[in-house]
Amino acid sequence: MRAPDLIRFARDAATGSPLRTSLLVLAVAIGVAAVVVLTALGDGARRYVVNEFSSIGSNLVIVLPGRSETGGFNPANAITSTPRDLTVEDARALLRGAAIRRLAPLVIGTSEISVGGKLREVIVAGTTSQFIEVRRLSLAQGRFLSDEDWGRGSAEAVIGAKIRDELFGSEPALGKLVRIGDRRCRIIGVLAASGQGLGMNNDELVIVPVALAQAMFNSNTLFRILIEARNREAIPAAKAQAEEILKLRHDGELDVTVITQDGVLATFDRLLGVLTLGVAGIAAISMAVAGILVMNVMLVSVAQRTAEIGLLKALGATGRTIRMAFLAEATMLSLAGAVVGYVLGQAGAALIRHLYPTFPAYPPTWAVLAGLVTALASGILFGVAPARRAAALDPVQALSKR
């Protein structure tokens, strides 16, 4: 039997039982779609975290109060016990590090901003003039904080784009006096719209001098110190220098955690990479189940078409031809299921991206190819037993069942 005849035979056999064929194709499609969607979620989470950390700046070294006792960075250690607080003086001392280009102390708190009868809650960030360069932010209007003594705390503020729109609308915001908590501040700048960055929406941020923020929140401690190394090669040196300087200032005890941007990204990349492989493995189980269904359906098909197989053998068809005919049918059904599953999976990933525009839910190429190949291979593999059973039928006994 020629290849076109085998394909035609398999097609006619599949279309002859539309319900059975549809259920089998659907089973395979669900497996492939699960692989595509789940790996899109896993790899999308990895890309999202990488993008979030990349958006906060480059060549970053971050000093956190409290000591993490683990060998590497763990997301759970971002909130640490604090035996000794970080202070502005600690941050000022770090400027002595030769590998440190610039740094920005950071105080974070929530307060209310009000003007002209309008009021809303905001995140207030107390920092210095170098924060905008360390974080790679840009201004839409005005200027950033003054380059002044860190202990002065001028009554000035820079607001995010969303706050500017909500409080001032079409009116100019620069130069206006607003009340932030119990302090009156003058708006000197508006940040360009940039959206989320490491869990903080910069468009809803109010930035004030660090001394003013400490006075607002009645605290002399820092939330973080953001350090920018002179270049990528200087990151390890900047980390080592920061640890050494703070250790000397804290009576010889290293009671802070210093992490690097590359270290955080590498850790998250490994964790989420393993997660992606894990969900791909879970989804692959459904394809194994689909393969078993292919085998069962094909075995039923052999039983139903015993007389047809006997007639083919009586007309001279060899056992190899019968095997190839049933394998061609299993391959055709698996291929159809793989294609349908791929389309459904891509549609599911597109729906996730539509519902959550900031989440890059794109399935990795390797996962898509692995899903398609596995679906096709499982269909062929589980189709071997029914094909062999059909080929082994005795033509006389098969014809007697007509």
C-alpha cells in the first residue's frame, strides 16, 4: 500500500467515527495546551522578576538592616531582624568606598497628601538628590531634590505622574503648596510615567528629602541604602567595601545584609527556572494519559474493524501494511490534537497577557516544541500495541466475524 493510500485509509477511519475522533483529539489537545499555558506562566514569572529588578537601576548593591544567616539571598530574608538600625551617618560613611559611584539612603512610609480639598493616601520616599540617578528615573517637569546637606530636610517634594493628574488635573503642579501629613511642601518636580518597579508604583510616589521623611515618621532609621557601583566589574568590590565600612561602624559586627542585583536575579532565575520545568512535567503527565487513551481507542477500533482487517489480508495486505495503517491513524490523530492544543495554549497565554498586560506570559520555544513532539511521540508509542494486534489477526478468523 502506497503512502497516499495509507493516509487516505487513516483519514477515512478517523472520520468514520467523529465522536470518538473528537474526544481523542481533545484529550491530546488538553495535554499540549496545559504545557503551553503552564510554561508560559512559569517563564513569564521569571521574566517579570528579571524585568522588575532590572528596572530599579543598574550595577546596584542594596544594604538591608539585619543580618541574613543563609549562604545566599532568599526572598524570605528580605524582611530581617534588626539588631542595629541603619542610619544616615552609615550611608554617608559608605561614600568612602572607592568602588561606589553614588548612593541614596531610603526611608519609606505612608501618609496623606492634600491640596485644594482633594486628599489621597500615598507612599512617601525620603531620600537624596542622587536617588533619581541610582534608580534611573526621569522627570517630566521641574527638577529633582536639591543637592543639600542630608540633615537639612527642605520642604520640597517630587510627585509621581498619577498623583499629579489626580490632584491637579489640567492645572500646573510646579510651585504649588501641598500638605503631606502635617508638613507643607512645595512641588518642585513631576516624575515621568514609568509604572511598577519592584512592587512600588513610581507614578503614585511622593519623594521628599530624607531628613524631612524621618521627621514626618518620627524615626532616625533607614529602610534601605541603594548603592550604585562604578561599573559592573566593580559590584563585588562595592559589596565588600560596604560590608567592611559598616562592620567598622557597628563595633566589628556585620549586622547588615548586603545583596547585589546580579545575585538576586540569579537566585530568582534558578528558582523560577526549576518551577517552569516542574509545571512542564506536571502538564506532561496529562499527555501520558492522553497517550493511554489513544491506545485504548485504537484497541477498540481494532476490535470493531476485525472483518475489515481480515478482508485486507485476504486481498494480499501484509502484516507490515496493517501495522502502518493503524500507526498512520494514531499519528494523524495525535498530530491533529497537538496542533489544536498548540492553538488553544497560545490563545490561553494571550488571554493572560490581555488580562495582565505587565506579565510577559510567553511560552518558551523549548516547551512548545517539547509539547508537540511529546504529543506526537506518545500517540505513536501507544499506537504500536493496537497496530501489532491488528497485524497479528488471522484473516480467516477475522472474516468469519463479518
